[in-house]
Amino acid sequence: MTLAQLEYFLAACEHGSFSAAAEELHMAQPSLSDQVRRLEAEFGVQLFRRVGRGLVVTEAGEALRSHAIAVLDAAEAARASVGAIRELKGGTAVFGTFGSARYFLGTDLAADFRRRYPDVRLRLIGQNSSETADAVRSGALEAGMVALPVDDRGMELRPITRDEIVYASIDPERLAHRATIQAVAAVPLILPDSTFGNEDPVRRQLAERAQAAGVRIEPVIDVEDPEAAVELAGRGYGDTITSRAWLAGMGDRIPPQLGWVPMSPPLYDNFAFIWRRGAQLSAATRALLRLAEDRMATRVKELDEVGVPRQRPAGGAPAPPDPT
């Protein structure tokens, strides 16, 4: 079975004769009818009944018709998408992210995309993961990158990588061991992403752990920006939960008196790409997804190689080694 045979079959269905179908397709009638006969031989059924000089579609032909249309439509969509990827001479790529995504994607993603596709506009919308997921679900965004967990109803989700979450404090005694959820619940806590509260993926994970342990996580300070949470923790207003990516991105702006240790058991931001289930992404968005995935892989490799080592507050004892 070939795409051409399906095209000839559908033309014959539409016109009710091989002659009219061949005329529309600008080909010889014997060639068209021969291909339809080959299709009938392959299926082992008669697709048309010959009535006088015309054709009547059989029950088997009717069963084939909808599938033939779907196959040809899918083939045309594939041709169009490949051609658009090759061309990419216009349009806009819109991609949703979350706050700390800039420490993974940075400006390199935009720079790479513009170098490759200078005629395509680019919009990177930084939001909380739950808001990005809602925007993708509603169709306001074609695709996005989120930290899990999120509500993934009606969406395709492709995991990409993860980043470790750590507990940060200026109190050396609180950093003598890995931080349990019970220890975190017992201290004054500063948490970012105040607008979204427990819809924020990290807060959701903390809340689930706390519930399982029979404790509650109730921050004394809520802020929007994770960097603000780190700064306030460094000034002694409470402890915070942050990530390797934030710490690596802050660099010299990390308060010297602040230290951190991993959680026990380890806690991670797990990242994934999302798009609406069944949606055909634009060529520009697919190209952007590929570049974003490459950039994420590069950044995680850098963090793994260079790392953001466990540290104690300035003047404190060295951090205990990780158990192996």
C-alpha cells in the first residue's frame, strides 16, 4: 500500500469513475485503475462495484475511506512540519518557564535560537510552574518547562533532568547533619513563591513530607524571589530551602555567613517539558524545545562537574562528608 494508491482510491470515491479521477490527477486512466486493483489485491477485498460506466463504493471501501483520509492528512502534516523546520522564515516561538529556569537556560537559549533562526521572534515567559502548566493547558502557551509535580491533566509530559534542593541556615548546629523534614518544621522558615503557596512544586513536596511525618511547614516569611529568601536567611531572619542552581547563579552574592546541607532523604526539583496532549507544535516551538533540552543537559553537567559544595557558615567547622 502506498500513499499514491490511497490518493487514487479517494479520487475514485469522490468522482465515481476512474476516468474522472485520472483526469483530475492529470494521469492516464489505465495507470490509476491498475493501482486501485493492486490495492484491492493487497487487502483481498473489492473496494468498488462497477455499475455501468461508473463506480459504487463497497462496504470495504467505505471502511477504508476514513483511514485513507487520516493517513494522507498525517503525511501532509509531516511534510509541512519538516518543510517548516527547514525554512523557519517567520513567526514567533513562545515558551513558558519558571523563576529559577534562568539559572539553567540563561541567555544562552535566546542567543542560540536567534543565531539559528534570525527571522523568528522569541518570547520566553518566566512564571511559576503551576501557572505555566495552566497556560499550556488553556492554549495560551504552546509548550513550557516546569518543575514537577504539576497538574498534568490533558497534557503530554517529558521529564528532562533534576536539581538538588538544599537547606540553608546561618546556624552551624543546624547544619551538622542532613536536614530532615522534622528539623525543617521546627525552625523559623523563609520560603519563596509566595503567590502560589503550596501550588509551588517544592512547597508541595515539603508539604507531602511534612504530612507523612505528622508535622507542619509554616513559614514565618513568604517572599516571591528565591534570591530574596537566601538574602534574608543570610541576615538571620530564618532558614530557607533553595537549590543548587540558585546558589550557583548567585555566586558572590551568597551571604558568607550562610551554609547549607542536603535534605534527608534527598529532595529534588524534577524538570519536564509539557505541551497539550494531541497538539501539533509549531516548527519554531519544536526547534526551541530541542535547544532548551540541550541547554539544560549542558547546565546540569556543569553543576555536576563544578558543583555547589556543601558548606558551613563562615568561621564554622567543615561540613560533614556525604555518606557513601
